Amino acid sequence: MTSDLLVCGSGPAGRALAHRALAKGLSVTVIDPQPQRRWPATYAAWADELPDWTAAHTIAAAIDRPVAWTTRRVEIDRRYVVFDTTALQDSLDLTGARLIPGRVAEIVRASRSGGNGNDLPSVRLESGQVLPAGRIIDARGVARSPARAEQTAFGVVVARERWPEDDTLFMDWRDDNGAAPGEPRSFLYTVPLGPDTVLLEETCLAGRPALEPKDLRERLTRRLRARGLELTGAEPVERVRFPVQGGRPRPGMFGAAGAFTHPATGYSVATALRTADQVLLGESPWTPGARGVRVLRLAGLRALLALEPADLPVFFDRFFELPIPLQRAYLSGRDDLPGTVHAMSALFAALPWRLRARLARSVTGPG
């Protein structure tokens, strides 16, 4: 059997692409070691990032003004949504697709035979099976490497009545997690998973190396205890670890594998949902503007990695003082080069001089 589209990987990016291809009447094959596995992670996005076809029932919670704690409490005037992960996965229905459990050993994108012109690209599995297709997209994500900065987190899910705070905390840099002043910083992320439960997650935004989940677990326990919540040990747990850099911005790559991950935030799911139809139409998501934004975002990652731990709250304090259109440009405008330049320039100008000097050295240095 030869499919119009063969997708390697059935995470959010690969599944979204396969689902949209089926909706357009294409024949689809999906290869993944466990194509029916349930996704364990929590996904969220800014509401204005999502395509119109996103099913409303996949949204577990919507927050009009999430809060950031930097050196002070800041309300962000931008709607934020948290997905019901199970509902999101099920909404990306793959009925009609050919699902093949297996690991990809090689993707052959061009004929090696120099034959009669009818040769198709193909995938060779570790089992030896070879699968040709009209088009092959690699959506397998990015492998870990010591050379790549990572985001790590450790979270617990608790009943809503156990958590004494009302705010949805997009980012809380307060220093009540027991970390010593010179240690790498982590922040608290708290979002509702529906009307009855809340995810409380201690997060290392980016590190090379990143904080270990066991250290984040200890910090989370101390932080929650300081706020009146004693964990029992029976709470459902979420562990997070993934590279925030890597991937290749080229045809045939999609999702994190295609460098969709925002290097300074780790977000990529909304980008995959939003660009799936564009890629299926044969359009490149990597316009000159998008490539320019990627360079600037990688510079932003280097800036974050260069900051002293005590300076991170100050940095984000100035960021969340920016007008919402500039915040949106940097966080979500993946092909908005003028907006990204404006946002980064305005942030740089708002920072104290000592931070400007450090960031200038980091941004102009090697990646």
C-alpha cells in the first residue's frame, strides 16, 4: 500500500498533520513505536494562536487574565487556554489512517536508483520493512543532547479546594521554594485542568544543563508547604523534560523536529496546529520573516541562559511591562520579524544597564 502522506511520529504535531490530511481526503500512514499511546503532558496556548478548526470541547479551562509574579504581581491581558489532553488527542481523529507500530531507521527522500521517474520517497523501519509514500513528513521531535538547552518541570495535580490561591499563575518567580540565592531559578506554574483540579508545577524555563526533576520536586514541596499546602504523596504527578532548541527548519520536518519549538518558552503545539493546513498545501512555514524570527528567538535563549539567577524576575518584570501587541509579537509572531525586533528592542531599552551589558555579550557570542 502506498499512501499520499506518511507521517513519522504521532505526538501532537504528527497527529495534527495526519488528522488534517485525512480531512482533506488524503490517504495517510502514521508510524510510531506506540501510535495509540496516550499523551501524558499538559498543553496550553494563547487563545489567539489557535486555528478556527480547534474543537471547543478540547479546552479544559480558559483564563482571560493570567498572572505573572516577577518582582510584583502583573496581570497579562491576553486570553490563555489549557487543553484537556485526552480530548485534544481524540479530536485529532485518525480513523481511516494506516497506523503502523515501529521505529524509523531511515527516511529516503529521493530515489537512489535513477530509475524511470516513478520512484517514491520511502521509510525503512528497524524491522526492515520499507514503506513508500507520495510525501513523507518527519514529526518525531528532537532528541536530548548535552549541547541543547532543555526545559524541565515537576508538577502535581490537586483538588481545587486544596489550593488556597485564586490566580492562574503563568509564571511565579517568588523565592519561597527554598533555593539558595546563587542557585539556578525556577518558577511556579499553576493552571486549572477543569473546574475541580489544578496543576501545580515547578519549572526550569531553560537550562544547559537544566534543573533535574528531583530537585524541582523538592522545591515544589517546600514552596507549597510555605503556602499552606502539604502534599500527601498520593497526588498524580507530571514530569517534563524536552529540548527547547534543535530541529531543522526545512521541508519534510514538522513540529519540534521542524524547529517549531519557541526557544525561550518551549511552546510548540499551537504552532503545529496552526501551520498544519499550510504545510499540507505545500507552502513553506519558513518564510524569510520566520527564519529571521528564529534567529532572534535563539538570541533570546542565549540571553536567558546568560542571566544571573537574581536577574530573571527583573527581566520578566520588564517584559510584562511591554504593551500586549509587543508581548504577542515575541511570544507568538513566528513570522512577524518587525514585531519581534520592536519587542526585543523595547525590552532591551527598558532593562537596567548592568543587564543590558550582559545580554549584549550573550547575544553577540556563539550559540
